[in-house]
Amino acid sequence: MLWKYRPSEPQAADEMAHSLNKPLKFGRFLSGRGFKDSQEVLDFLNADLKDLPGPETMPGMDKAVELLLDARRKDSLIAVSGDYDADGLTGTALLKRFLTGLGFRILTRIPNRLEEGYGLSPTAVRELHQQQVSLLITVDSGVSDDEAVKEALKLGLEVIITDHHNLPPVLPNADAIINPHLGGGWESTALAGVGVAFMLAWATRKACMSLGLTNEPPSLVEHLCLVALGTIADMSPLIGPNRTMVRHGLEFLKVSEWPGFVAMRRSLKLDNQTRISVRDVAFKIAPRLNAAGRLGSAEPALEILLTQDPIRAEELARRLDELNRQRQETQSELVEEALEMLEHDVSSDGRTVVLVKEGWPKGVLGLVASKVAEKSGKPTIILTIEGDMAVGSGRTAGGFNLYHVLTKVRQLCFSMGGHSQAAGLKLEMSRLEAFKEAFEQAACSEPFNEAGETELLVDMDADLADLETLADSLSQLEPFGQGHPAPVFILRNVKVLDAVTSKWGRVTLRLSDGFTRQNVSGFNLSSRVLEVGPIMDVAVVFEPDGYNSDFPWKLLDFKSPVDSNDGL
């Protein structure tokens, strides 16, 4: 692992530390993270909900609210159709809960990934029309579903698209489209699909209150637990409005009395913690919600977010646990098979990887693509064969903008959508070889850092004593996550008094710098324990959790001082 340091500006670092009455090294950390002055830091620390931008400034919002109010006046039936992943599910649950609380009649629909694929389909539209739906709202999807929107309009349905994915060359002719990429100052917010849904709920609440249509509107802040869950699960950067909503949403997630959250906290033993962290959501809650959709119907995941029945919530929590175990087993089998194909069937000289096989379950192809991209260091597309079509997912590597390159070969795809890091696509088998060739050529024309040795972005060097001193200041910058990663410090030339490996593969180093002694532990390092010498340079990451917040630092990497001068 290559250690690469963030640059900092010493004068700005000293001024921020002095102004904030913080340690000088905290000022250096802030400078390395791009902060220029103390006011910028204070604004970031406050993350006040009242500073969120008003939803009415989003393009398309006024029209969407007008359509909703008209539907309420007519007592029309409204369908909320969301994606089957955690982002789409939380956004769908949010609109169902919130709009119902405002007096709207709402039904929900989530496509079956295995039977219908991604997005809104004409078949789904016809089903909703038969159910007497008058207004259709999409969540975390819709901006690439032109045929389905045409079908809806033909049948007389009104359509509001709420989405956050990249815009296609031609937008669907929906009645209203709400998407941060349409401008209005929202382009840099990187809202998740659930964040866009929250803005629609907020704007509708404002309108209903101003018109006197409700005396006791549902609480907006209570619904931030759903925003936090979906935003973290979708790996949206935790900056700007996302940071504010996630920070407050995690607090509500810990105390929410919604039966589904009570059941999941109990199932995952999160009730024993003092708080719920970004990692808890990303590695415990979100995978269980996603597992249902990956293996078939996502309805159990949506139901647990909506149910008011504690007994049913407990049943659903157990069901999601079992589905997640099945997903893990299936994923492991496919990753092993895909890596074998990578070794034997793919040229090492190419810049891209495209693997295709009949019978692969498409619900886990994105996860498999991510593992293969990580192993190969190349953007990877994994496809399964369905009749005369190939369907699958792609993941990026080495800073490669996958969506941008796929737009260059869009004409070879039956359908395609996504963002810079991930994409979904469908193409005719007769075009597969042409697609592989065109994708490789398009990739070769793009700047691309071949992913060789993994880079670890380091904030700064520190002493063992600094870790405890800086912990309180660093905790004020939480939540850490995508776009705002956890602090990484290097302990230089520390003595290793002992190195122990547990039966679960955890490595614990007992360290001393002559004044301070401390144990640091980390996983996935047991195969390297024989590399540990008496004097080492050690990388640690700030990861407080609800079980052990007394020393919130985890072991990340270690090197001999002779080998660790890279990145200086």
C-alpha cells in the first residue's frame, strides 16, 4: 500500500488552530482537508438543518408540488415507484409515510430485479393504470425510462420523476422532473435518490401548510433516519446537505420507535451501542435491505421500513438476515468463478474487463464487478445472458469515469444508466463482441490511472499521545464516509512490544514511543504478521464505534521505516 500525504498550508493551519483554540496538529489536519479559515470550519461543524437550501429552488419542484396538490384536491390515487436498492427503498418509504401523513392516498411499487430489471417499465405502468392510479412518482429512477413515461402519458397518467442519476441525451417528456443535475445550484450537492425524495416531501409540506390543508403535518426531521440510511448506502459524498441530513438522521436512527428500526437494531445488536455509525449502516443495515432486492422481491425490505406492527417487524428482520446470508454465499461463489475467468479468458494487456456467462443471477453482478475491478485494477462489466440479451452491471477502478465512457458506446446498448463509479446496462447478444471492442477503444482514449499498488491517503504524522488528544476534536467532524473519509495518521518509528493474531484474523500491535503505550487492532492483516519488526511505521484510522469509544483508532497498515518513505 502506497502512503500518500495530503498537502497542507502551514500558515492557514496555525491560524485555524489558534482561532478555534485547538491543537496545532488539528489545524494541520483541517488545512489538509481543504479548509481555508475558521469560519468555514465552524459552518461545517454546525451542520444546522436551518441552513439546508430550500427545496423550492430545485428545477421542476414547483410543477411537481402543483401536480400533488391537484391530486390531493381530487383525492386521486398516487403511485410511488422506487428502485429496489436501499436508496430507492428508503426514498419510497419516505414518500409513502410522509405524503400519507399529509392526507394523500398512496400505493407503492418496487420492480422485481430478476423479473423486470432496473427502472420503470411500460408493463408496470399498465398495471398501475389498471389500479386506477392517476399520478405516478418515481424514486431513484425514471430519468432514463422514456418508453415507460410515454406509456404513462398515453394512458392518461401524470408523471413526476425524482432521480439523481446522470441525465440522458434526451429527457423523458414527464410532467415534472426533479434531478440535481438539472441545475439551480444543486449540481454540487450530490444528493442520493432519497435526498431528492426528501426535498419533494419538504416542498409539499410547505405548500400544504401555507394553504391550510393540514394542521399537524408529519415531522420532517423524524424522516431523516431514512435519508441517512439511503444516502450512506448509495455511497453519496457526506458533504454539504448530505452531511447535514446524515448527521441528524443517524441520531434519529438510534432512537426511532418505528417498529422496523427497533427490530433491526435488536437483530444487529445495535441497541447495546451508544450510537449508530456510518459503518453500522454501510456494513450491517444497508446490506440486509439490499439483499432482498438482489435475490428477488425487495418487498420485505420496503415493508420493514413501513410496518407499524412490532411482531411483523421482528419477522421481517429475521427474514432479511437470512436473505443476506444467502446473498453472501451466492456472491462468494460468483466472485470465485469470475476471478477464474479473469485469469484464463481475459488478456492482461487490455484496459477493460467484460465477463459474460449464462445463469449468473443478476442481483449480485454489481457486487461481483466491484470485486473483479478491485482485483484487476480495471473497469469491469459483468453480464448474464437472458435469451438473446446480455444484462449486467459495471464498476470502475483507478479513478476511471465509467459512465462517461459508456456514453460513447451507448448506441450499442439497448439501455444504459448510472454514474461515474457504477452503471447498469443491457445489450443484444449479437452486439456483444462489438461492444467489448468499442468499450476497450473508448477506455483507451481516456486518462486512466492503472490501479497498481493501492494508495492510502494520509492526513499527517502523529505521536501516540496525539491520538487521544485529537480524538475529541476529530469526533466533531463526524460523520465520516464517502467524500469525507475518516482521518488517517502515521505513527513513525514506534516500538512494537508485541504482535498478536486472534482466531478471527484480527492483528493487535502493542506499541510504545517511550512515553505512551497503546494497543491498536485491525482486520485483514494476519497474513502479514511475520513482517512486524521491533521498530515500525504504523498507519491508523479514526473509527470510533458504539462498543469501544475510549480509544477510537484502528490499525490500518504497517511498514518497516526503511520502506515507508513513499508519499513524502
